[in-house]
Amino acid sequence: MKLLRYGPAGSEKPGLLGPDGEIRDLSGHVDDISGDTLSDTGLAKIARINASDLPAIKGNPRLGHPVAGVQKFIGIGLNFTDHAKEAGLPIPHEPILFTKAVSSLSGPHDDIVFPPGAYKADWEAELAIIIGTKATRVSESDALDHVAGYAVCNDVSERSYQFDGTGDWSKGKSHDTWGPVGPWLVTRDEVPDPQSLDIWLDVNGERMQSGTTETMIFSVAELVSYTSKFMTLHPGDILTTGTPPGVAMGRDPQPWLKHGDVVTLGVDGLGEQRQNVVFL
């Protein structure tokens, strides 16, 4: 299934993408795409609904990030060898965790907004893991059982905030709109192997990133298990799993994003995003 949330920011309603490609309203069956809805039992309940019986949403409504009630938005740094090399940083021996503020979450097609003073604006196409059931110190063999599904994420970054001055990864990745997720959550049963998904990103139609989750240093199962050793993961929590090479920081010259640029990205089978870049 492809679960989504549609409508104005802050007032999204739960929905799903029907087999006809139309958005179908789920609000008569669930309050939101969150909490127990993301458990295996909750997802099975939705799967039993005949999508064609649900009200079809006309037009082209805005899509929000596909899960509500997110308590944690965790990033994994340098999870592709070639990306670590282009960043000029050591290849990690264990996952590097950082926090993106939950307030950075935005819809897959919302504008990416950079505040005054930002000038090293960068992109990172990534696979996002969405937790379905509580995970505390889970084993790698059981880790995927705690995953509701997967989504596309653009881990938008501002490298001067991240590395210059005092430097701080969370500071460089947490401004409002710097966490587009979606367009939908694709449930775990439709992604039998999360380590065989192509990832790509274009800026103004030019391919910048092209990779595959097959080359991740730490797998999805390893990341869920590892992270759950340090913090309990709750339904709706998001782990974004690292980016393949091709970011602006690793290029010469460095083509930082500028006002008016258009970023498009996607992950195999999980949909696509499109964002306009805005500098205030």
C-alpha cells in the first residue's frame, strides 16, 4: 500500500493511493497515519478496505509528509563509502547518528526555504525508514519487523551551518522545510529488499546523484537495530539512511543551490519529489 496525508499544512487528512492512481480518503477509517495505524495489525486493517469504496479526492491536493506524530527524525551520516570520500571525511566504523528537528519535516513538493545568511545550500537524496512498532534494543534479525514502510527523503543541508564556525550537523539540517518526506509511505510488504533500491536526484534537470542502497555501508536492519540501542523508536519515527555521492559539497566547483532552482529526486518504487528553492 501507499499511504499518504493530503491537504493544507497542519490540516492534512489520511489517505491512500488507489490502484487507479487517485488519492482516496481514509479519514472515515483512521484518524491519521500514525500510532497504532502503523502497526502490522493497523496496516492489515487498512489493506482489507476496498480502495474503490473510498471517496476519491479530486484535483491535485498538496501532499504532506506521510506520517503524523513523529517524535524523532534521525539522520545517518556518511553511510555510502563514496559520499564519505567526497566529503573528505573518514569512512565510519559504526553508524553516525544526528538529529534533524521534527519541525524541519515538510511535504514532498513544498518549497525548500533558506534563511538570510545561508549560502552553502545542498541536497541529499535518501531512503527513509518509517517505524511501525516500538523498538528498544532490537536485534538485526528482528529489526525489519518493526518497520512500517519506506519513503523518499531529501536531507536538505546547509554546509556552512554544518561545518563552519562551531559546526553542528543538526544545526545544518534542521531549518523549517529541510526535511521533505514522501510522497507516500510504501508499506514493508511492497519493498521485499530495501538494499536493492535505486536513488537519484536532479537539479534543474541535470542528474547529480545516482546510486543504489546496495552500496550502503550499514543496512536498514543494522541501522534500526543500532539506533534502538541508544533510544527507543516509536511508531512514526523516521530514520533517513544516508546519501550516495554527488552532493554539491563534493563537487569542484561546488554548485550550491540558488534561488529559483528546481530539485527532483526519487527512490525506486517509492515515488518522486519536486521542490522549488527559495532564498529569503
